[in-house]
Amino acid sequence: MDGAALRAEGTRLWVAWSGDLAVAMGGWKPFDAVAAELKSMHVLQRARGQGAAARIVEAVVEDARAAGRTALFLETGSHEIHAPARRLYEKAGFSYCPPFGAYVDDPNSVFMVRAL
């Protein structure tokens, strides 16, 4: 998501800090009337494995649930470099699903969903 999309109405964003350094971020945006999409998950390389991403994902899940969303979808990479992200999402209760919304089958992407 670019800056304009991050500022769009309904989009929510979290940042994890270590002192003055932003080490992780992620958010959600409405997908339809009842579902949301996890967006813009990023973690600094040097901060990986320290739990910041898991805390961001759980904050997003809880906020989307509190906003009345019933499902949280995501798209992430299918290649080995994205394996840690997929494991994070699996541990957070996400399962694999077909493409959603405007997404189409793509060998570079996998899609996941978690009921809220």
C-alpha cells in the first residue's frame, strides 16, 4: 500500500517500536461489508524473530474483530523467502484459501484467511 492508501478511510495501521526505531508495522483495511484484509506487514531484518510481527498481527486481528469484521484475509508471497511470514500467519490461526476480491491465481502469491 502506498501512503495515500494507508491514509484511506477505514484503514488502520500499527507500528511496533524499539526505543525511537520503528521495527514492525501492519494494518487492515475493509475488504467488503464484513471482512478485512491484513495489509503492509513489514519487519526490519534485524528485528525478526523477536515477536514484534506476532504482536502486530494480534493487534490487527483484535481491532478488526472489535470493528465487527468476521474474517481477515491476506495475500503473501509463495517463494521460500516468504516462508517465515507464512509460518507467522499459520501460528496466528490463518489457513490457506483461494484468491479473494480482485486477486487471481498467481504462482507468486498465496492467500490466507482467519475467521474472527
